[in-house]
Amino acid sequence: MYPNNVLQNAIRLNRQNKRNKSWYVLLYEFIPIGAKDYEALCKEYWDDEIQTSKYAYATHWLITLCYYDHNIPRILIAPTASDGSSPSISPVGMTVYDRKNPPELDSVLRTFNQNVETMNNDKYWK
């Protein structure tokens, strides 16, 4: 549907050998977008010129827990169509942690799970 399949990219990065790569996906979730989140997302990315939203066909959230340079976690959130495609490879939400003081994995997983829970409750996009 859209030109960039971010779900396939996340799956590929999750399956690769993590010891030798500087960028990989540790964990990802593919969650349906609730009605309230969809409405708020479409309003935020509305284009008056073409009278539609950039994410008009978005039906799912893709949330990924990525690691960069083997110790710097990032949580990336992108709206996608049901096939995992997105109009942009750039996420609409991102949690970046301090490079000089990386957090423990438990703390990062807690934040990841809190984001998943708010998405499941249709309260993520405000």
C-alpha cells in the first residue's frame, strides 16, 4: 500500500546476528490502532492541499526496541498499514536514551511495555 515496509525491515533486523551488527531490533510489537488514536493521528498529519492525511491507511502501530552501537537503546513508533507499510521510514514517536549513561534493560523494557499498554488502551496519540 505504502512504499516503505517498516514491518519487514524490523523483522529482518530482529533475525540477524546481533553480535556483529551495530544496529538491530531486540523486540517489536504490531498493534492495531484504536479509533481515538487513528482520529488524532489523522488530524495531526492532515494535508489541506490534497484533503487527506499522510496516514489515512494506517491501521496498526509498529513499536520497536532497537539497539545502536550494542548498548544504546531506542524505542521507535510508526503507524503502518495492515501489511506493515508506511509512507515514511521515519518514526512518529521515539524514545532515545543517553549515550553516556545507558539505562538497564529492565528499565527500557518497562518503558516499552508501558507504551504497548497505552496503545492497546487506545490512549497513545493525544
